[in-house]
Amino acid sequence: MHGPGELLPPSVATLLVILPSWVGDTCMATASLRHLRAHAPRARIVAFGRPSLAPLIVGLPFVDAFIGGSMRGFAAVDELRRVRRERADAALILPNSFRSALFARAASIPRRAGSARDGRSWLMSVAVDDPRRLRTAADSYARLVGAWTGTPVDNVRPELCVTEAERAGAAVILGESATPTRRWLLLNPGANRDDKRWSAARFAAAARAIAQAAPATLARDRIAVTGSPGEAALCREIAQLSGAIDLCAKGIALGTLKGVLERTALLLTNDTGPSHMAAALATPTITLFGPTDQRWTPGDAPLERRLIAEPFLTDDALADEFPKACAIDRIAVSDVVHAARALLARSTEVTRA
């Protein structure tokens, strides 16, 4: 740890947390936010991040307010004014960018903690090294927060809260009653890179096969596909091939997706943000990993099954470095269907217990 190394006092009055940019990383950051609340129970904790991330923070009992804004360009000037009005005593900077550290410094926040990367240590009062080559974002955030508070983060499980409005929105978009029951097979075929996407034909084939042999917990006519607006064509194709309800075409929002995941008996997804949301909501999930190493993602979700394109890489090899060997379409439809049946049976046993 570089800098003066002062610990965050539990008596801190207002604490600003600059969130990461991605949905999955923000989900993983919730464990550290929870730890901060336990360390400073009387503090006002304010999260700052992209406006689209607000649904991930809304309702969490350990965050008092969310400021949606940008740290880029001229917009950052207005955001600095808003942040300064909070009169924060300390800032936790979760992104690794130079820009985020400079933003906290420009906001005149006296205590600033973040990772010692991108030559930004001089902008911090506490800068923490993160030397491991392979570490999940959740572990990196926990290491940073633990160093700052002086107490380890012993639980990195993500946490989300579904509000009543989001629950009602899910009922409307699915055409169901207000009482949530886990009966849906949800497909999430998108990702931020094409090479992380299992093919549309395989998603549809797996969905049909899973639904045909589904246990009573999964209604055969309850298949839905979700995605971002930029994935509309992909979702439409899978809906046509599988007979699924196209939630993307219905304009599903991130908050509503939380409510849908609460009603999902099984999520079939690529390695992307909704898989982290599912982990936070205890949704049974099959996650498909191609040329992104599954060790970047926390593996302690109790109802997750991972299928890996190349499971025989040596421990010192990253899937990211072998895109051909780890092509995601090496994952067979039959393997996904087998894993789905086993996971549905297991989740039924857990529910009954």
C-alpha cells in the first residue's frame, strides 16, 4: 500500500464510491459497498456511476443515494458540481482509470483510495497494489476496501434488491400475476464481443430441448429471451427459432430484468452482466465461457453451472490467450441440455429443503 496509508475512520460522515462502468463489475462491487456500511454504519454512502447502472443500486440497504453522470468531457464539469455538493469526506475509486482518480481529486475530497495503477498513485491518499495476474473484480475490490478499512472483506457474494415497482414491471412484461414464481427459462444470448456469444441456432436448439424435458418447476411454454437494444436482431432470431417471448422487443429495462430473474427457473447465458445479476439473486444459471477465462468471475454462486469451451488448459494458461482453442461454439448443445436438467433437479431439491 502506497501513500500515507491512513485507515478510513468509522466516523466518516459522507463517503463517495465511484462505481465501475460495467454491469457485472458493479454487481461484484456490491460486496465491498456492504462492507463499507458495516465499517461506517452512520456514514452517508453515495454511489456515483453511469446513469444506466442506477437499477443495480436502487433498493440496496447499504447505499443512501446514487448520482448518475459521466466523468468524460464537458459533462464532467457539471458532475463535479453535483459531487462537491455532497461534501464527501472520503472517496473509494473502484475503476482503475486515471480519469476516475483525477475526478475524485478535482472534487476536493480529502481522503481517496484506489488501486495503484496507470501512474495515478500521487492522486490518492491510499493506493493499493494488486499484483496478482488473475483476480476477479470482486476480489480486487475487496482487497482495496479491506486495506482501507483495516478489516478483511469476508463475504464477496454480490447483492441486489428487487423493488416492488421492478417486480410489477416483470409481471407486466411476462404477462403474469404479481406473485413471482420461478417458472421461466430465460435466454441471454448477447455479450460485449461477438466471440463470447454462443450461436443463435444453439441457443434455440438448447431451449427447445430443455423445455421438452423440463421438470414441473419449469413451464414448457415459459421461454423468454432478453438482451440490450443493440442485440435486438439476435433476440428476434432466437425468439423465432425457439418460440420464446422476445423481451428485448418489449423494451425490457435493467430494473425489470431483476424482476424477471426473480421469476426465472433457469438462466442460460454467455459470460456477461446478467450472469452476475443472477448470482446476486440466487437464480439457477448455466454460464457459457469461450475465450474469456472463467477464473475472472467469482465461482461461489451455489446454483451456477459453468460450461467451458476448452476445459483442459493448464493452470498457468488463460483462455483469453487461446481464442481458437477456446471458441465458444465448441460447447455442445447436448452438454448444455444435460447440465440444465441436472441443475433444474438440484435447484428443485434446494427449494424443497
